[in-house]
Amino acid sequence: MVQHLQGGVPNQKRPAKRGSDREYSSPTRMNAPVASPAKGVRHEEPSGRSWAPTLSVAGRGRGRDGYPWEMSDVARSTIAFEGQFARDFPEMAVPWRAEEAPEPRLVALNRPLAVELGFDPDFLSSPEGIRLLIGNAVPEAATPVAQAYSGHQFGWYSPRLGDGRALLLGEISGADGKLRDIHLKGSGRTPFARNGDGRAVVGPMLREYIVSEAMHALNIPTTRSLAVVRTGSQVQRERLLPGAVLTRVASSHVRVGSFQYARAGNDLGLLRRLADHAIERHHPSSDGEPNRYLGLLQDVVSVQATLVAQWMLVGFVHGVMNTDNMTVSGETIDYGPCAFMEGFDPGAVYSSIDETGRYAYRNQPLVAEWNLARFAESLAPLIHEDEEKAVSLAVGSLKGFREQYSTAWFAGMKAKLGLPERIDDDVASPLVDNLLELVQETRADYTSFFRVLGKAARGQAEPARGMILDLAAFDAWLDRWRTLKPDADAMDRVNPIYIPRNHLVEEALAAATEGDVVPSERLLEAVSDPYKERPGLEKFATPAPESFGPYRTFCGT
């Protein structure tokens, strides 16, 4: 079945977290054949036997209700948690407790999000609330678990990944009635930790807090960050660093890798329950389809096509698009080695471990499509009992990815240029392509250029002209564009002025590591309202100085 669903994914030379220099012929268009085999890509199909690990907590001390912890009286009386995933999927959940933090204290608390979730921010700022945020105080009905999942990491299949340093604390119904996961990252070793220490440090956890909140402000679906808590422990990385736990909020943590895990165990009942859970929680419209599981595939294809188009439109490079980092909800997850592109470069790669560019900026749509093919493989037994029929139906759904991605991306580009929807695509498409060629030639700052282009729509072209080398070509482009009467105000509503610029993120993380949170608070103030220009925030709209040099990111494990 693999050869039918294998997309034109960037090849992988060896399983050492490496990628490929394969490119699109255009930085924005998708060209590779949707169903052609990718020669040389190692894709291990699960064998007929069940390899799924036995999930147990044998040997651990247990508290009330048989779980290995003691419940806080304050947490019991204050917070209403559910343990839905732990209850419904015991095959994929190991009850576990967070590592005790010796001296926990807040680094950052997202008070507006706390209120949205129905929490009292003042309680969360209290010693007992801080203990809740890191899993040291367990609320009533919560069953903290480490979730099991599989995944392709840099194209190589790993059958047993799971939450090595994370716990799903439980689910809560927010003030809006929506069910959300409360998840801990850096909370200690679990049975999935392998050789890791299970811990996290302040810098990477604060990076996720800053960038995820920036993505939310940019109206891009994302997990959210409720808090970062310094644990009081020292963690060995390249040097001793202060330990931290991130409290993450998500629609759920069900991933493509979750389905790969269920499929690999050859337990059709588990696979069906997981799919039904995803439909009920995220894609209820699938339930009305003649084939609800094919409908689920189509819905996940749709939300991921739109999501990746949104990444591309703001210059976001995820950096680690493994199948265990693709949610079925369509939310961005895992901000370890991510970055925002500054100088426009379709081949931009920031992750230190992506040495050959598998997850480069321009490759993100193609990799997303490849990941969705793995999702389709996992769902196939539910789509149709006949394998050939299942493959045919799945491939048909996967073919929709490119059209949906291109539609979303092109609509976004027209909006960035201030063009009304009525403008014919045959007119707008050459404008978009010609402009991106000019911006790429100059390596102009992607965010700044589109922002100052709004000034050009108001008749002030010099700031934009100052960012382009081929002025004759750009002036001709401006003449063509202005005849379409671009809406400058509409441009300012979709072209941000403030993003988490890499040099400012690093500055904020370095300061927070030393105990100074003021730079991170100022950065959050800017990126939390990214479209409104404000006096006093000029540094947050300024690209990195040349002295900052080439930027590399690290996952922080």
C-alpha cells in the first residue's frame, strides 16, 4: 500500500535526523506528483505482529484512587478536570506523576488565557496554583498520563515515541464550553524517555510561550501557552541551566503519530475508537458523510492545507515537521527549532539538525502532504475493508491537498497585496510571482517589505523601493499593481509589523535564563498585537543587525 500513497517527499539519506535539498521549482507552488513513489525513502511498514509496548506503572507508589500521586485539597476544590483520554484510551496512556520541583516559581503566566479557560489567575499565581501548573498538585478527576504515539522523524519511522518528558494533565471545559487539553512539557522522565532526562530549561520553554502566543495573535491555529514555571532544579545541557515546565493548552494532542501507533498494533477496535474520538472532538461534520472515516481524512487534509498556507504567508518555518508533530485538529504544535524568516529565502532552514533541508521553508507544503499520506495509510482499514478500494479513496482525498493549499495561499497573497477578491487570478498571479522574484533577488526582509508596501499603496513608495535592487522592474511592477487600486488599510490588517524576530527572541531567552523577564514581557507586548503600529516599539519592527549572523535553532532536549 505504501507505494500508492507515498508523495513526492524530500528524500532522506540516513536515519540521523537529516533531510534533503530537494526543492520546488517555485517557492510557493506545489509541483511534485501526489501519488508517485519517493525512491530511496525508508518507510517501514509495521509487521503483522503487534509490537505495541505494554503500558504499565508497575513498581510505582500509588496514592488515592490507585494512581501514583496525592491529590491537593485546594486543587480538588478549585479546578474541574476531566480524564477523558486516560479513561477512553488506556492502551495509549501511562498514568504517571510529574517530577517534584524543589522551588517552583512563575516565569510567565498568560492571565487572559487563564480567564478564558475558567481559571482564576490569582489562584494560579499562588504557591498552590503554581504546583498545579507543573503537575505537583493534581486536581480532582484528573489522571495525568504520558501519551503513546509513533511517528516518522525526518522520514524515518519510529514505532515507539510518546511523551518522553511530557504529561497530559487532563481536559477542562473553558468558559466558552470548549474542551481543551492541559499538558505539561519538561515535567520529568516517563516510560517513553529513552535516554533523555525528561527535563526542560527556561529558554526553550519561554520560546514556545512567546512564539505560540505570537502565532495566536496572527490568527494562525496553534496550541497556546498558559505558563512557564522555573522548577528550582539545574539541568545539564551544554552548561547547567535553570529547569522549567511549560503548561500548554491545546484542542487536543491527538496527532498523525497517534493513528500510526494505533494502526501498528493491528487493533482495529482501538483505531476505530481513536478515529471516532477525533471526529467527535474536532471534525463532527465528518459524521454526516457517507463514509465518516474518509470524511475525517478529508477534513484533516483541509485544515492542514490551510494551516501550512498560513505559515507560508507569514514566513514561519516550523523546523521539525515529523508526523508526531502534526495534529489532527489542525493546530500548530511543537515550537522547538522554529523561526520566522527575515530575508526572503525559499530555502531557509534554521534547525541545527536539519542539515540537508528536509523541512526548509519551501518544502513545508510537500512535507505536510507526505505526512497526510501516512495518516491515510493508518486510516485505510476503516475507509474500506478492501485494500485497493481503500487506497483509491484515500489517494482521491489526498489529491485535494494541493488545490486547497494553493487556494488558501493565493487568497492570502492577494490579501497581502490589498487586492479585492474580484480581481481575476490571471491578473493577480503574475503580480504575485513577479514580486516574489524581486524580493527573493534582494533577500529583502519579508515582514518589513510587505508592511511598507502598504505605504506604497498610499503613494509613499520610497521605503519599499529602498528594499529592492532592480528598481526599474519594481517601478514597472508598482505601476501594474496600482492600477488595481490596492486597499492600504486592508493590507495593514494582514501584514504584521511585529513578529518574534530571532535576535529579539534570543535576547529575551538569555535574559530570562539569568532571571530577568522584562525583555520577554516587552517582546510579548509587541507580538500580541502584531498589526497595530505603536510608538516606542520600533526595535521590535527592525530586522536583526548583520552582526547577529546566520541563525540556528535547537530543540532544547
